[in-house]
Amino acid sequence: MTTGTDRRAGTLLALATALAATDSVEDVALAVRDVARADLDACYAAVSMIEGPWLTTPALGQLDDDTEQRWLRLPLDLDSPAHRVARSGRPLVFATRDELLGAFPGIADPLRRTGLRAGYVLPLLISGGFRIGALSIAWDEDRPLVEEDRQLVTAFAGATAQAARRAQLYRERRDVAHTLQAAMLPELPTLPGLELASRYLPWSPTDEQVGGDWYDVIPVPDGGVLLLIGDVAGHDIEAAARMGRVRSMFRALAVDHPEEDPAALVSRLDHVLDVLHDQTLATMAVVRLDPPGTPRTVRWTTAGHPPPLLVDPRGRSSALLREPDLPLGVAPDRPRHDHELPWPAGGSLVLYTDGLVERRGRDVGEGIRDLRSRLERTHTEPLEALLTELVAEHAATSEDDCAVLAVRDLP
């Protein structure tokens, strides 16, 4: 025979199992709904969360659409059971519809539409007694509410509160990550005679969607342009913060020393990081493209980074492949080197991070050869369309961040 203790343990185990798979408030609400229906025979269960001056209740398909849509977001100062409990932190219990209407006569009309008659409305409390919302569990018939039920739904509310708060914190952290990453990525400038395009696809095991890859485009006074791309180790907010520091330092150096070639600027950056005891480990490639005119050259340096790819107007590709210098943060006193090639009029240049070409079980060199083949096949497409095609496979199969920057002569 099943005892009250067994029932409580089984219900709470079912709830804990369901909540373990949640990462949003909506997921928490759905898990609570399903367990309340299956284990408590409830016809309605809702998680209502305080969001500033509002109380929000996800629509879960338990009532008519009109009612659920109107309950999605309501002012916190309304006088309904969920609102009162969320504000006060004190639970409410109703065994009959008459009890409920006696306490809240203003909800008679919506109550008739919903068919709810008895239930519990419990505060969602986290550490320190801080209120984050309310949990409503209701039945469509009058129901004597006994102490055993009260203990069970109180424990139910406690587990729900912790899961809902965890989901809130996860969302807040993810929003911070998105904001930080957006702030780090530059808006591409408009440059005479050049078409520019870029893509950034973060990857994170925590879905924070932030990482250490970056790109930048810096016009220089003589009419040329610096193109750079880099990769700071890591896939989290710390990596993004380090990336932001490195990018800002390089921009400052490039503006202060616009006459210098890529290797000299990267050497300055490595020196600054060393003097500041910044232990950032990063790779990068920097390309300086001369201003429009003939003859025109492209000069570049790489610091442990995959080689940029150059495609001429006829679709022939070449990797700007020379012996790479060391990454930033390894040996700041080691000399760095510039390399130079003629720029093919009408050509395209693609800079990328290793996430675009590296896959588990595949050699990076093979990935670069595959990228060259794809560029040769698609070199006549507009840059935006070309980059969309290049990153399509990455989005489905990669386990690393990916940044791509491309520049092409305009006709």
C-alpha cells in the first residue's frame, strides 16, 4: 500500500527529474505543469515570475487562449491570488470556489471561464526569503485540502523556486554575454573602391554564445586599410573580455603608428601585453592593403594564425602561406616578419579563424584546401552570399568559434 510519505517522495523525485532538464523559466513552468497533472491530479499549474513592476505567467495551453494571453504580463499591483502572494510572500489556500470568490470578488468572471474551484497559491522563495514569484496549483472541483497536501505542495514550490531562479540567472548571464559580444564586434566602415563583409558564429558548451574570436577593419590616413582577425583561447565571457582588451590595444597602436607595417604593430602589441603582465594567449593575422591605384600590394604578418586566402578575378586561389611567427604571449622579444605580394585588381581576400577549417578527425591543412576550393567555386558571388555559404557548414558541425572577414575590389 502506498503511504503518504511514499507519495510525497515519488512526486518530488518526478519533479526533480523534470526540472533537471530545464534551462528557461518556460521550461520550468512546463515541467511543473506536467508533474502537477500526473502526480497531483491538478488541472492547472502555473509559474508566475516577478519582472520589475510586472508579473509574467507563461501560457501553457491549460485554459482558453484569450485568458492565458491576457495573463502573460500583468502589473504586479493587481489584486489576484498570484499577485497578492507574489507581493506578500504569504500562501493562500482555497478549498471551494466560494472561499476564493469571498477573498477575490473581482475575479468572478475569469474564474467562471476557467472552471477552477480549489487550489494553493504559494510564494516562490529563494535564499534569504527573497520573493521571485508565485506557484498556482488548482483543481476544477471543490477539494478538502489536508495537511499532507499542504506539505507536499510546499516542497513542490520550494523545488520550483530554485529551478526558476537558476533559469533566471542563466538567462541573465546569456544576455550579458550577447551584449558583450555585440559590443566587441565592429561595424564595418565604408571604404572607397572596396566591398567588405564579415561573419561571427560563436560556439559555447554553455550556450552563452560568446568567445574569443574577433576581426577588425582600420582605415589608415594614406587611403589604405588594415584588416585583422584573431583568436583568444577560450569560449566564455573571460575569453571575450581578453579579446576586447587585445582588440582595443591594437586599434590604439594602429591609430598612433599608422605608418607602420603589420609585423611592427603586432610586435608593439605583444610588448604592451608583456609589460602589463597580461597573460593572454592569442593568434592573429594582420593585413595591410595599399590604397587604390597601381601598382598595389598586400602586406601581411601572421602570429600563429591560419593563412589568409587570396582569390584573383579568374577564381584562382592562393594561401598567403609563409612560416608563421609565434602567437601573442609566447615570446614578445622574438622578431616578427612581414610578407608582400602584388594585389590582383578585382581580387578578394578572406581572413578567418581556425573554427572555419578545423574539425575533429580532420587535418587543418585539409580544411584550408577545402576552403580554397569553395572560394574558387563561389568567387563571383556577392561577398555577403559567399560568406553565408562558407559558414553554413560551421553552424551545423563545428565545436569552435568562427570569425570570417572578406574584402574585394569593387568594379
